[in-house]
Amino acid sequence: MEEALLTSSAAGVYVICPTPFEGDGRVDVASTDRMVEAYLKAGATGLTILGIMGEAPKLAADEALAFARQVIKTVAGRVPVIVGVSAAGFAAMSGLSSRVMDAGAAGVMIAPPSTLKTDDQIVSYYADAVEAIGTEVPWVIQDYPLTTNVVMTPKVIMRIIEQSPSCVMLKHEDWPGLDKITALRRASDAGQVRRVSILCGNGGMFLPFEMERGADGAMTGYAYPEMLVGVVNLINQGKRTEAHDLFDRHLPLVRYETQPGVGLAVRKYVLKRRGIIATDTLRKPGPKLSPETIADIEWLMERIERS
């Protein structure tokens, strides 16, 4: 079966998947299948794998490809799968992109390397990246300056979109970044730039407001993805108060999950407690949660689940 390719009309919630590991650090195949089914049951309209929160740099090349193939096979065409292919060099990026697209991925995501300092360098980098993956592959700009240290202004993003027809989405993770969404949507509404999908990350920290500024949904990995789906649907239905009420119920845990360094460990712990993955193992190097932190998380989960 030929899988559908990602387009600029993509919307909803594309859940960022962690990579589940067994206690000894091997990729956990059974948990991967269970995780995929849990996210689809929660209402995900797409999945994104091998991103920054997927511990992609800790995987060997053959492990990354095997994991991608397994997720794509488990999804079986029910929703699009985006694969992160960011790499230190274009040869590795090209190789992984080609293989995951052959396996049935809907598109790929590319983050800029931290070495880029000027607008022209950023635009040129993405031109070279598109040449490496092929102009027929739909791709996503990952704009996450808090991690990459690469600042992309709306004008730079517009230049990238216009130079590359195969760019179909912006993963927006700038912070503060609400005015960036507004600027891009005003530009596309005025016909100054082609409209692409905007899905937002940062753990969903500002999701209701991002939707109200013109985002099409979320691409993040909060451990209760049904909240993300609920907020997106309620905003789309014009139910602003209900959307913010649902979001506010989860905000303390969202905030706890967005802590730099420890956030993925928190998320994996919650996913384990929810029965979605078997262990909360991170590949080394990675943080270990203290008993006090675990107690905090348990209390936050209890508050959410009794509401």
C-alpha cells in the first residue's frame, strides 16, 4: 500500500514519540507497539519519531531505521508518520531520509545545526538539505532555538518556504513565539508567502494561545496526549473557555515536563505509570529521577486523574 505524503494542510495533534528502551538499554519492541496504539486511541492525527525527545542521537543508524520501520508498520497507514532526519552531515541525512520514505514515512523533519549564525547561512543550509533528501520529499522546518541556538525570524522562515516547494510545515517551538505565529499567518493571509501547516511544540506549554494565533495544532509529546487533542478540538469548535479549562487542569504537569534536562525522564515516568511503556529507561547519558521528584510527579498525576 502506498502511504500518503505530508501536505501543508496537516492539522491536529502529531504526537512526538519517545523511543522506549528495556532496562538494559535495548529498544523495547513490545512497548513501541503499545505506545503507538495508545497514541492513536488518544486521537493523534499523526506521529513524529526520532526527534530531539526521541533520543535519536543515542541510537545507532541501524537502530534508528529499525525503530522507524516498526512504527510505520504498526501505524499501517492510519495516520502520517514524520521522521526526524537531522544529522551532522548531509550523507547521513540523505541515507536515513531515503530509507524511511521507502518504508512509508509521510515526510521528514530537519533541525538546523547550532553552527548557523546568519540569516543567509540558515537559508543556504536548508537549500542544501533539500538537495540532499530530494525535492520530492515533504519536509518540516524545526524551529527550536532554545535547543539549537539558531534564531529564525519570520522573514527567514518565509524565505525558506518560498525557496522550497517541498517544505510543507513549520514545527514552531520558539519561546516567546506567539507573535511569530501571528506574523507568519498575516503574511500568508496577505499572499506574501505560501501557507504551510504550523504545529507547535514546547510540551504544549502555550497550546491554547498558539491555536488562537493561527497554529493548526500541536506536535509535542506530553504524557497525556488526550489533553492536547481535546484542547485542539475545543479551540476549533470555538469553545475557548472549555479549552483553557482543560489545559489549565494539566498545566502543572506540562510545566514540570518542560524542565530542561529532566523533562524526558519525567515524561517517560508518567508513560510507564500509565502502562504505555514498560520502563522509563533513558539511554546513557541521562538523568535519574530522585525520590522527591517521583513524589512530585505522583501527586501531579493524582490531581489530574481525580479532576
